[in-house]
Amino acid sequence: MSLYRECRDDVRCVFQRDPAARSTLEVLTTYPGVHAIILHRLAHRLWRREWRYAARLLSFAGRLLSNVDIHPGARIGARFFIDHGAGVVIGETAEIGDDVTLYHGVTLGGTSWRKGKRHPTLGDGVLVGAGAKILGPISIGAKARVGANSVVVQDVPDGCTVVGIPGKVVRLREAGRPNAHGIDLDHHLIPDPVGKAIACLLERLDSLEKQVEQGGLVAAGSQQRRYQDCQPDNGLCENDCPAMAGR
């Protein structure tokens, strides 16, 4: 695909994912995420032609302009969008599929000093929430979602949601609804397994304290029935994600 077509698609996809976008001129002149990807597309071409210093220099200029640090060696697919475009870091061997969306503060980082593949691979349609860190040569499956401020260090299957530190794959919920372009941006509507587990523990502790105050404990069967509805909501993706269904 030509550089012009790639940049044109990068600009057009903004209107599908940001309701604040009003005109092409506004996007081209005021969106740092767009500035970053346009300069990266050019720097990446220089990198592939072995003009390494020129590529790094252009990448550095893009960082000064947009506050987005993308290594010119990173491979990025079509219709890539960085919303708010601040504090994003993408390493040299990162690979990003088509229709991927990153929010501010995302890091696609490495975990090794060795050369070779050391950064993540993101499949098509992945959405990564603000402040998330995806580290190492791991794979994030197509249409997966990474919750804000999560730290992901293991592979994530297609269509799953991962939250927490370290990131845990959680039960999929029919939370958000895709917009007219088929893109689900409701990345805030995700389970909170840690919060739910803590709430269950507090509920149980309160009940046990009341039983002690009353001078005895209820029967085990009655206690089990009391807590059978208190699920921590942290079921593994293998049982719930569309990609794993039927296996």
C-alpha cells in the first residue's frame, strides 16, 4: 500500500473512533496521535531501506512533536489510531495488526537485552486502555481488550479481556456495543475480579464476626448456601471467549 493511502486511512479512521473529530483539517493539524503515525510510516520506510540514522532522526522529531515514541523498526498495520496521543511507547520489534486502537500512556515494551523479537504482537482490532503496559514477545489475540493500567506479560487469546497487575484474562461480558463502524470502544465496561473478590471476603468476614458475637457458628451447609452467590467473577477465558467456544 502506498504511503498516501496508509496515511489517508489513518486520518479517516479517527472519525470512526473519536466523536470529537469534526473535520479533516482539524485532525491533521491538532491530533498528535495522527502526527505520530504519519511520521512513523515515513521513518519505517527509511528503516527498511537501511537508512537507519535518518529513520531514527525522523522518529526523534516525531517524539518531540507528538510526545509519542515509536521506534522506526516497529511494524504497524492499517487504520491505526492513538487517542489523545500522549506518553505512548512502541518498541523496535513490536508488531501491530489492522484497526488497532491505543489510548494514552500505553507501552509496548521489551523484557530482554538480547537482540531479536522482544516486543509484543497485537492482532487485528485490539483495543488497549490508558496506561496499560504490554511487555515481552507475547501475543495479544485479535479483537482482545486490555483494561486501563493493566500490566500484561502473558499471551491473550482472541476476543478476550485482560485486566489487573499482572494481567488476568477474565470472563467475557456483553458489555459495550459496537458503533456504526463495528468498533467497540466501551473499554471501561469490564469485570473487576479483584474488587469483587475483596467484596466477597468482606461480606464473609462480617458474617463470621456476627456469628462469633452470637456465641456459635452456623452449620456448614447453611454457610455454603450463604456464599454460593458470591462469585469473584474471574472465570478463565477458555470457558467464555468466542475464540475458545466449541473446543
